[in-house]
Amino acid sequence: MNTQDTNRKLPMRVKLGYAAASTAPTIQMLIQMYFLVFFYVSVLGLSGGVAGTIILIARVWDFINDPLMGTLIEKSNKPGGTCLWWMKRAMIPIAIFMVLCYSAPNLSYTMKVVWAAATFICLGMSQTAYSIPMSALQPKLTTDRAERVKLGTYSGVFGNILNAVVPAVTMPLVAVLSTSNPATAFTKLAAIYACVYLLMGLIGIIGCKGYEDNDYDTEKGESAPAPTVKEMFSALVQNKISGIVFLIQVVKMLFSSLQGSMLLYFCTYHLGDGNIMSVTTSVGVFFTIGATLLLVPLHKKLGNAGTGALGAAIDVAAMLFMVIIHVSNPKIYICGALIAVAGASLATNILTQCLMDSLDYGEWKTGRKNTAVVMSAYGIGTKIGLAFGGSIAAYVIGLIGFDPNAATQPANIVNIFFHMTITSEAVIYGIALLLFLYLMRVEKRLPMMRAEIAARKEKQVQ
């Protein structure tokens, strides 16, 4: 399929299919973000420091693994679409390692550490083989910016539903599954989530079949060879917009992982009721969906970066209010958290649109879109943020003397839970706000860049 024919409207089956495919990794990410540290410490019996080290090592490897996967995709040319080809073959390993990662075998402490590290690293590698081509798929489906925002809207709605459902139902389901054998409750639940992952991935692959375009040669001509590894990494380094998006994603996922690991403790010991977490996430789905549905009109009014800046500002304002009053009233917390989650949803769901804008910037700078490698920046940022957020949470739990068997905790420990849940969000989204404001300046130059790219292509044709 010729890339110049891809500035097109997409049928509903593609929009829903991509939404399903792109949301599938959210399942694995959410259970890792909210429950992996809890599982390692409270179920598998590892120390907080060991749990944090395992997460950090796995994510450091991902920092290398993700761009290599992007390079492999760029140099591949598979029938029916390279991205879809890789996604299809990654799903079964992901399902297997999801189950193994949340299993608690009866082993010695040392062998439990080895088991946890091996299964988590293998899960991460399998996830990379799916998520990197999945991220690269969206800009290959269409070059129409409005259609891309619509794709992001559908994906955002699906993702927001999972963001509410998974944290809300996981611990209640663990309790139900614990009645027969508590040691295998997380394993059984992981198997259920793995099946949902497989189903969503399969729906996505079927829905997008026939619409993937191989676009690495847009300006070099259709007979041009795939770019070399050196050319791809050079183009990535020169792409300023993708670098900024990468930084935003790192700080955003750093907070998400940190707060996700601490939220249950915060609700239990600071607010006095762990069920507040389920209530907030359940009601929050309506706020996140509402915010996501505003993406298209806000994109038209403010642009991609402007929409992200608005969302980050809303989140910061809500969190600063709760920091100032040192919120301890559950109702006030729920109200503030719901406002914050609406803002965070805008910033989160528009970020991939900003990254796709960086493809035009990269093509303007180097003559190649370098799609898969550039889009891998999002995945790399996600995993680095998850790594350091989860590791920091695990290390802190290990250092502060937290006793998981105690009904109450000392005031200094409860205060740490507060700042790592509330204050950290204000700081991290404040950083994201500054980065979005800088992106707005760069985004104003994109029409000029696209015009120059079109002129160069027209000159080649002549």
C-alpha cells in the first residue's frame, strides 16, 4: 500500500480493533503497577529491597530491549503488516509469563528471588514484542491527524475503563479465589487476566488487518532499502519532540507506579479505609471517559500539546489543594482525586498524539519517519517510569520499617504514604506541565515542517 494513500478516514472496525489491541497491555501494566510490589512482599515473601531491585533490573534491560525491538520492526517486512505480525506472535508468551510471574512456588528464599526475577524479565521481554509494534501501528494506519486523535479517543475510553475496573476488582477477586487455596489466588487471577489480554489482542489484530502501511521509505522512494541501525538511532537522537514526550512519559509513569504501589497503603492507614481506593477508581472511570471524549474538540482548539498542558494544570491544581489542607477526609479526597484524574486523563491520552507529531519533525530533520524506533520512546518512558516508581516504593517500604501484619502504623510512616501518594503527584504533573508548555512552542512550527516535506516529495516526483 502506498503511504501517500494513507491520509484517510478509518472504518469503525479499525478504530475499535486498535482500541482493543492498544488496551490489552494496560491489563498487565495495571496489575504490575498496583499489585506487583504487594505480591512480592506479602505473598511471595520477598523483602521490599529485593522486590525493588528485581523491578529495577528488569526495566534497565527494557531500556535496551525496547529500541532494539523498534529497530527489528523497521528492518522487517512481513506479509500482512509487520506490526501485526509481531503482535500476533507475542501474545501467547505474554499470557504464559503473566501466570508464572504471579505464582508463588514453594521454594527456598534464594530460589524465590531467582524465580521472581526470571519470570518478570521474561514477561517484560514478551510485552516489548507486543507493545512496541502496537505503538508503531497507530501512525501506520492513517496520516490524518484528526483520525489519529479519534483512534486515541477510542483507545483512551477502553483504557480508562480498565484503569477503573482492574484496581477495583483485583483484591476482591483475590479474596474470592483465596477461599480454596490462598497461595494460588493471584495465579488464578493472572490466568483470567491473561485470557482477557489474548482476546483483546486477537480482536485488535483482526480489526486492523489490511490497514497497516510500511512507511519507512516515504521520502526515499518505495524501492529504497530499510534504514541501517546507525541511521535509525541517529534519527532518534535528533528528534527533539520525541525526547520531550519521552521525558513526560517517564515522569508520568514514575508517579503512576509510585502512587499505584502506595495508594492501597494510603487509603488503609491515612484515610482509614482501603475500600476508598476501589470507590475512587470505580467512579473515576466516568470522569476519565468524559475527559477522553473531549480530546477531539480540545485538539481542534488547543492543539495536542495545549490539551496536554491543560490536563496537567488541572491535575496539579487539585493535588496542591489536597497538599495544602493535608487531606484526611475521605469525601474531600475522593472529590479532589476525581478532578485530578480527569486532568491526568487529558494529559495521558494526548501524549501519543504528540509523539506521532514527532514523526513529522523527524522526517523534516532526516528524511525518514523512523516510525517504530521513534514510537518505542513511549514504551521506554513507560517502563523506566514503572521501574523507578515501583522500585522507589519497594525500597521505601523496606526502609521505613513497615509491618504488613500491624493493624495501625506509626504517624511518620502514615505521613510518608501521604506524600508519596499526594505530594508526589503535584510535583510530577508540575514537571509534565512545563514540558507540555515547551512542546506547544515546537508544535507551532509543524505546519511549516509538513509543507517543506511535501515540497521535497513533490520535487522528487518531478
